[in-house]
Amino acid sequence: MANSSRRYVLSLPNLLTYGRIAIVPLVCLCIYLGGDAARWTALALFTVAAITDFLDGYLARIWAQSSPLGRMLDPIADKLLVSACLLMLCAVNTITGWSLWAAVVILCREVLVSGLREFLAELRVSVPVTQLAKWKTTAQLVALGFLLAGPAGDKVLPYNTEIGLSLLWVSAILTLYTGYDYFRAGLRYVLEDPEG
């Protein structure tokens, strides 16, 4: 049993998830350092992390290496990556003005849905990830890609940052809708009469 558990802990899908978590502070450091080279490095690291997001789940399914640890860490890794990048991009004024509200919406939804999932897990109720939620994640990652390139990207692609901010708003709208979906699915368990 111990060998089986160790095998899943060190499975390639889980190693990819660990790698994604480890990349988060490196991306943040690059954003903090600033400059074109650091911005392109942040984008490169972020792209690697985004690819592992697809690969870890895909490999876990086709190799039948899905594990409770992987199912727990995968959404945590996603939220760490997105949240940390949003906060750092706000700190260095890539995301400013009204676009700050798009970032706030995304961050609030992530916290609220995580809380709901934790509550439902105690009741042994799982809320499946919808196709729209996957599109939401994709939109967030693409938006963040443009924003991580930021001023460095503007020198290569005019209006690069504006494209990223527009996509961030698209992500925020999808985030609101999918968040509502999760709450609607979980609400009947939250409001359930304990006496009933």
C-alpha cells in the first residue's frame, strides 16, 4: 500500500503539478524585476506552467494515474498561478483603472468557489468542472499571457496590453457566469434543512 501511494505521489502528472506550483514564485520575481528580458522570461515560464496544466490532467487520465493528491493539488496550482500573476500585474501597474475590477471579480470568484467546494467535499458532494469553466480558465491564461508580456509585448505587437485587458474582462464575465453555475449547483446543499 505504501509503495502504491509513493508511486502516485511521484507520478509524472503529479510532478508536473509540483512544477507548476514551483514556477509561480519565479514568474512573480520576473514581473517584480521588470524590464523587457524579465517580462519575456515571465511569459515563457507562464507558458510552460499553462502547458503542464493541460498535460497533468490528460496524462493522469490516459495512464490511469489519477490520485486524490493530484485532484487536490491541480486546482490549487491553477489558482496560485492565476492569483499570483493578477496581484503582481496590479502591483506593477500593468492592470490599472477599471480593469482592476476585472481582477477583483476573478480573485473573489476563486476564493468563493474554493470555499463552496471545501464545504461540499465535507458532505461528499462533488461539483464537476463544466466545459464553460474550462473555457474560462483558457481565457484567463491567454489574457495573462498578453499582460505578462505587457510593455515588452507592446514593442512587438501594437496594443498588446490593451488586448490582454480586453481578454481579462471577457474572463471576468465568464468567471461570474461559471461562479453562478457552481453556486446554483451547490446552493441546495448549503440551504438544506439539517433537521430534514
